[in-house]
Amino acid sequence: MGIHVVQDLDDYYKQMMSIENKNKLIICYFTATWCGPCQMIAKDMVTLGNEASNIQILKIDVDDCEEVSNQCNIDCMPTFKFHLQNNLEPYKQLMGADKNQLFNIVGELLENLEEHGKQADLNNQTISTNDSMEVPNMYNPLPNHKF
């Protein structure tokens, strides 16, 4: 549980393949110190990482970890890549600091993870977000926390 600051490419792979993260939603959070939108959403990512036991956040500074950002084809910050069951291919990706969409994706993936059990193979399922709503429905993965 929490946020792990990735140091280099080896550390990234170690965290991605860790047995401790096998049954968790791994969110790779690509950020930069100079990125305004990254700083706006950083507090929410810290809260999410510290309070949700079934989520592991890997914080990756694109300037400090150029190898990782190149390997993951990052060209926009912030970028969030969502991984399930130690799979190196992201199940879903979000570019930009859209907090509503971020929490909706997290909510759907957590519901699927719980619904299908920790050993389910989720790679062949489709998860959709409701992009047609006029007012976004924000899923709050931490009900006791006000974002």
C-alpha cells in the first residue's frame, strides 16, 4: 500500500513484477516537477496511495527516470497507466489531470478486481467509462475522504 518513487528502470520492473503487487491495481503515475497539472493532482494521488490497500502507485518522474518514460512511450504529463496482475501491458491509460475520469477508471478497475476475484484473468474484458454524461460522475475510491 502506498506510493513508491521509482528510481530507475530496474526498480520499475522490480515493482511491476513484485509478488506483493500481484493482486493489486498498479497505477504508474508519470509526472514532472515542472508540470502544473501534475502538481495539482499530486495530493490526490498521495491520499489514494496511502489509504487504499489494494492500490500500489508507482510515481515516476520523467526527468529522473528517462529510461522508464522512454520504455513506456510517455509524451504527456501527467500520464496514468493502469496495470493488473503484474501485467507489463497497461490495461487502461489516461493522459492529463482529469480527476473525475481518473477516479472513475480506478473505481471500475477495483470493482472488476473484487467482482472477479484476485486470481481472475481480466485481460480480455472491456471496461468502459461513461463519456457521454453532461455532469461527470466522480467515483470516490476513499468514501471517507473529500477530494
